[in-house]
Amino acid sequence: MSADPDICVVVPTIREYECMRTYFENARDHGFDLDRLFVVLVTEDFCDSEGMRAMLDEEGVSGAVFDGRAREQWFDDYGVSDYAQLVPEASHAQTSFGLLYLWANEAFDYGFFIDDDTLPHPDHDFFGTHLANLHYEGELTSVGSDEQWVNVLYQGDNDLYPRGYPYAAMDETVEVGTERVDDVVASQGLWTNVPDLDAVRILMDGDLRGQAQTRTEADDFGEDFVAADGNYLTVCSMNLAFEREVVPAFYQLPMDDNSWNVGRFDDIWSGVFLKRACDVLGKQVYNGAPLCEHNKAPRSTFDDLQNEVAGLELNEHLWEVVDDAGADADSYAGVFRAIADELVAGDWSDWNNGAFLNYCGEYMHDWLDCLDAVESESVDRPLPADD
């Protein structure tokens, strides 16, 4: 095995962790070196942690399983227990723990987010294509709009808008050109089968089981593209690769476990922060291949609506606040801190649950402090094994 895996794969899961066997099979089929991977399965105490460890062992892939007790121990080991609240319980935003784990181990140059209800397309070299995207240099299609938002599903004929796309930015005029791409820091793979829509749009599509009746196919996606400078986009963490350097600006906010009951916007808002940092620092977000198959389990659309409605108005306006922040910053942490300052200091009372943005700003400051503490504690630590 390689002495130091350089890719940290973060998988939040409470059910279908066996999907990872298909990702490992995809890697073998395409000649990708599995020794480069270290898989972090983020789960709960009530889940089959031993089964997850056995799966990794059977596949011969390095990794670790972190249920609630293991995460608590990790925070203790690094002397950062005061920051444990940064990772909400029973929330998809637990992917933030994976970011902390990556940051604590300097051997990792890249991070991957994979959701447990996805599968790779067999004809796509999943890991290899993401890495090729991160290293891409040359001319590439560039997409923007007169609303400063890019619909990552703009190429299809279904008139779909993904989860997190502001309603006020719909019916945009799409502006397609080309630009020189030379510093990609995030690669977002898109998805076939069940589109990633919010509950309102799923209801409008006539589906009460949380999936949407419309399905996407590989033919719905054309050329790969970057989001143009000054434009935002929805970033979904189900199929995503990124450079280590973005971690300070990529915190998945404390969704679900908050007194405002705001949920479902962890990856969306982290994508807004990341894109602002990219624009300030001259970086790009790549979109398109590799595709994954999204097999979202049926559930009540109204349950999803209940989880989303508390943050819907905030989602319409957050990007406008972000768009004015950090223009003079020279680092991801600097941009992120400037955004946090804006959120903490602002009066957002005109919006439903506006105080949640002040709360998020405070957590964002704690995120940066936690990263500093973890980094100082990480010196000379070996990559831990999971027994």
C-alpha cells in the first residue's frame, strides 16, 4: 500500500454504506489506485459501525468509521472538545467532521464527498475524472446569467432548477461563453435518475414521495463547464471533489440541530461561500462529469418541505450578503472571516428566522478557530488506523 493516501473520501451514512463497494469496483475497473484513498464513514451510534469497518477491510481500502462516540473521542484527542458543537447531530452537515479530519492530516491533498444513495456510472472513471477536472487547464465553457446564478441543469429540456437555486433568480437569461481555466479547486459531478430538487419543486412536479416524477439521463448533460466569475451556483455534496486548500471556506453550517429548525442548506450555503472565495482569489468550480446515479429513497415530500421552509427566505438573500464580502482578502480563511463578520453584525430581522444568520456567523468564526487549533495539534501525528 502507499505510505500516505492523499485522498480523504467522506461519506455520511446511516443506511446504505454498501454502495461504496461499487465505487471501489469502479476504481478497479478503470485502473485507479485504491491505495490513494482513505475513507471516512460518518455515522451514528445506532448504526452498524462494525459492519462498515468489515466492509472496508474486505475491500482492502484504508479508512475509519466515526459514530457519535468516536467523534467525541476524536475531539478530545485533538484538544478541541469546546468546538464539538460545530458538527450537528443526525444531520447531513456532519460532513464537516470529514473536513476537520482531512485538515488534521496533512497527507491529504484532496477531499471527496459521496452520498450513500448514489452509484458511479460504470463508463465514468469516478475518481480519475474528478482529479483530472481539478487539474484541468485550458479553454472551457463558461456559464453565467443576468441573475448572477447558474442553473447546473440548464442543458436539459426539463426546465428543472436544483435544490437551493433562488426562486427570484429563475427565468434567467443564460450567458454561455468560453474562458481560460487554470486553477480549479472544486469538481462537481452531476446526477442522473432522481434530480436534486427542493420540496416545493418536487410538489410542483406532482410527486408526494420526495423524488420528483421527472428523471434525468446522461443525455441531459452536454459539455462540462465552469460557473462564470461573479455568478453563484448550487453545490451539492453528493458527488464532489475538492482541493485541500478550500476547507477554511467550505464549512457545512449547523443545520437541523438549531432552535430555528433550519435544515437542508448545508451544502448549498457552503457552495455560496466557496464560490465567493473562488471569485475573490481567481479560482474556478468545474461542473459536469463524472455523473453519478442518484437513487433517493422515497419519503414524504411534506417532511422535506417542513425541513426546508424555515430557511427558504434566507436562501433568497444570503448570496446577496455574501456578494459584498471579502473583496480585499487574500486567502480562503480571509474571505470566510469577512463573510462571518457580515453575518454576525447584520440585522436580518426583516427575513423569517433572520437571527439564524447571526448564529451561523458565530459558528463560522468558531470553525476557523477550530481549524487553527487542529492544525497546531496535528504536527507530527501519523495517519491513524481504524482497528
